[in-house]
Amino acid sequence: MQPTHAQSADLSPRWQELSADEQRLYLTLDPAKIPQHVAIIMDGNGRWAGRRALKRFLGHQQGAESVQYVVETASRINLPWITLYAFSLENNLRRPKTEVSFLMKLLRSYLTGNVKRMNDNNIRMAYIGRTHELPPDVQETMQWAAAETAHNTGTTLTLALNYGARTELVDSMRAVMLKLIAESKQTGRPLEELVAETTECDISGSLYTAHMPDPDLIIRTSGEQRISNFLLWQIAYSEIFVTDRLWPDFRGIHLLEAIQNYQQRERRFGGLGESFTDEKLAEDATPALQ
């Protein structure tokens, strides 16, 4: 399948690096409606291993492989932002220490082993979460990977590490309050007056994701129907796509399938959508007024 002349002008410059199956699916998409930001709740590593009578850590290893496949596909279709829920605050507190230790080693291994591939694919690394609470050697590797890829201008891969959305909101509120207290002291204005003027923008601007657009699309693997304390503020109007596929089996083509589904939806942001007109609303209201 080859793109039409009209299509070619809008396609990602790297679309031909996709696999043959990915190319066929990508050419059915509207390049102008590719999401700006896709966030993924990667779930099912343990179940993937359990169904194969394997140790849980092998599921996590296979899940790390899926990350690179999916992120490289994202870069080839020119997806600006992709955020992966890699390690939650609750994981850190509630998982066995041996599993947490393995996940930290796996993270370091993933970063050190894939920086060259990230640079080859023009991918920039970033992180959100209380990363300062992670082990020092892990933080050092994270900082190194971010510095090594900082010059790239393509897809930004953000890993949510030691992340919880409620904690993010607490941290944001604290930052806003400290800023208001400092402003009150500097200007002499009553703190209560400044608090009354606080807006959503003030809170958004203090989130870990202040430099990022809100996600257009949230993908959850493994079939679970919940958000799991992920980006609660940011996903107010995100489209949600749930697949039964476990994360270790998720590949770039499945990302494209989710985007295809996303493009078939009408996003309303609290409005009525393009299919409604004043005339249509008047017609619908007429029987009720008689």
C-alpha cells in the first residue's frame, strides 16, 4: 500500500521505517490527528509470566523490551510525547523489597542499554515523580540518560517513576502555597487575598508535567478498568483505550490500533461536538416546548 500524493505531504518523514504491517495501518490514519501526547499504564507483566509458569522478573524483563518497541514506533510516526507509568509510589511502598530492587536494576539496565537507540531515533528522555527518593545510583543513571539524549528533538519519552497522582497534587499545592506566602511577605498583600486569586493555571503550572501538554489518549493494558492513581489532574478530558493484551505482548502496531480507535472518536471537552448545530438543538427542544 502506497500513500497518495496528498497523503505524502503530511506523513511522518520516518514512516517507511515502520514494519510492513505498521505501515499498512499507519496509512489508514489521519496524520493531522495524531495525538500530541499518549500516556500508557503498562500492566500485566506478572500475569504474563504467571501464565507461562515463569518467575515474575522475566515478565518485567519482557515488559522492558516492549517499551523500546513501542517508543520507537512512536518516534517513527512523529508522536511528540509518550509517557509510561513505569513504577508507582505504591509499587515502591507495597511490593516486596526483592522485586523493587530488581526493578531498579532493570531500569538502570534499560537506560544504559538503550541510550544509543534513543539517540538513533531522536528520542529525548525525561522523568516525573518523586525521583529524588530513588536509590542514588539509579538517580545518577537517570540523569546521565537524560543528559545524553537532551539534544534530541523528536519524541519525548517520559517515565513516571516513584509516581502517584495524589502525591503530585500534594506537591503542587505545597509549591503554590509557598509561592503565595513568599509573595505575601514581599508585597504586603494578605495571604487570604492571594489564595482567593489562585486559578487552575497556578496548579497546573506547579505539576510535574507543567512543561507538557495534557494526554490526548490514555492506554491501559491487561484489561483492567481503572486509572491507578495516574495523571488524575491531566486526564480530565483524555480519551481512554483499554486492551486485554498484557504489556509484554504490546507492540508498536498495537499503539497504532489505539490511535486508530482514538481518531474515530469525537472529542467534546464538555461541549456538544461538531455534529450539533443551533438548528439541531432547536429541533430537539421543540417537542418539550409544545
